Amino acid sequence: MRGLDFLMLRCASFTLEFARPLVMGIVNLTPDSFSGDGVSDTAKAIAHAHRQIEAGADLLDIGAESSRPGAFPTSVEEELRRLMPVLEELAGCGVPISVDTYKPEVMRAALRHGASMINDIYALRMPGALAAVADSDCGICLMHMQGEPLSMQEQPHYTDVVAEVQGFLRNRLAMARAAGIASDRLLLDPGFGFGKTLNHNLELLRRLDELSLEGRPVLAGISRKSMLGALTARPVEDRLAASISAALLAAQRGASILRVHDVAQTRDALAIWHAVESQ
Ligand code: 8Y7
């Protein structure tokens, strides 16, 4: 077995345990989602979220600002306008709701309206972000990114990508703890595709087990990403098999949470893996 069964993550009123990898269903509220699942309409987003739960999502990640390569930032007002009606509807649906944002104002509003986790692609580096989550008890995903979405894929560069991602995450863990955030609220993520070439992404996936620093659980988000397109020459709407394969490889290397578009299919793959591994 993976030896990770002692891990847990506190997310407000939820305590996540990782006897098996959990599946985080993506709910995209951006009109320009590159993954072909963009839903700008609130009712459609809520229906999609309920379908993700029925498909077996252990938690949901809702995000209203696109972070795809080349994307421009969204204003706080616009982000809240897209997010709040969906969050209000989903809070209390039985699974933890993670809100994908790096803006302190959005974090505070989301936590007031029932979010259980903040998923921050800037790992709480924005001024005021540490303080925005410190006095709550939400879970927090600290993700590595080199650069920023607008330009991150122009020229990613590392001497040793695993060591540099580890160093970054170690530093963000320390900053979070110094701000008064208990370790059991923190989740780590190498940020596949965020300022990384195909080879950087592959090296991080190959050595994912080295990223569980200080025993904290690791989230892997590879679903439909361009690294899978580069390996299969398939467009984004045709990357299901590649996404499931990558999710399974991440699970085998100790990922505790898999952030995916295709919840039911990923859960099926994990069920087979778990059955084979658990004897
Ligand atoms: C990730 C993510 C995205 C990821 C975490 C996409 C918001 C691009 N990717 N958050 N967000 N990890 N924690 O393809 O890999 O979904 S957006």
C-alpha cells in the first residue's frame, strides 16, 4: 500500500481522509474555459456541479477566473458575480466546496458563503492572501507556478525542476505556518502546466512521491491538459483516456486528491487500481 493512510486534511467542517485518493470535480465558471466545459450560465454550472457529485466527486473545485496559459486577469467584481450564486447554491450540498482564487477579497467572501477550501494557484503569495485565510479553518491548496498565467508558458526554465518545486512548496508551507495556519489544513500541488515544459511536467509526475513534504497530502491536476495533447496529438475534447491514465499514474505515486473533469471515469479507474493494490 501507499503508506499514506495516516494523512488527513482539515477543510472547515469536513475532515478528509485518504484511505484512497479522492476525486475533486472541476466546475468551471469561466466563459472562455479552454477545456471545452465553459459554462457562463449559473443554472448550467449548478446542474454540472450536481452531476459531478452524482458521478462520485468527493469534493468540487469552482473557479471563475481562467488560469489557462495566456489568460488575462478577471476583476474582483466579475469573479464574485460569477462565483457567489453558484457557491450559495452548492454550500451545504454534502461535499466540501473548494474555490479556485488567488484574490484575498474573493477568498474572504467565499469563506463567508460556505467554501471549505481555497485553491490558490499563487500559493497565498498575493498581498493579504495569508491573512484572508489565517483566521478561518478552511483547507488550502498551495500550488507551484513559475511566472503568471499571461506569460508562464513562454520560456519555463529550471535547473532541477523537482528540487525547485520542492523548495518553493517548503517555503510556502513555512510562510503559511508562520501566519498561524495549522499544517493539517495544507495541501501541496506541483501545478502541472503552470510554467512548465512537457519534460518538466513528466519529471514532476514521475517523481510526484517526492513532493509530499512534511507529510502533507499532494493534489495532482492533469486532466485534459496540453501535456496530454502533446503526448497523444489529440484535441482537448478527446483526452479522456490520457487523463484517466495520468490520474492513475499520479495516484500510484501517492497523490491524495485528483482534480479532474471526468469524475465517473476516474473513479472507475481508481476502483480497479484500489482492488488490485489492497490485497
Ligand atoms: C490546476 C488548478 C487549474 C492544478 C490546482 C486546468 C485552477 C487549468 N489547474 N488548481 N487550476 N492544480 N490546485 O487545466 O493543476 O484545469 S486551471
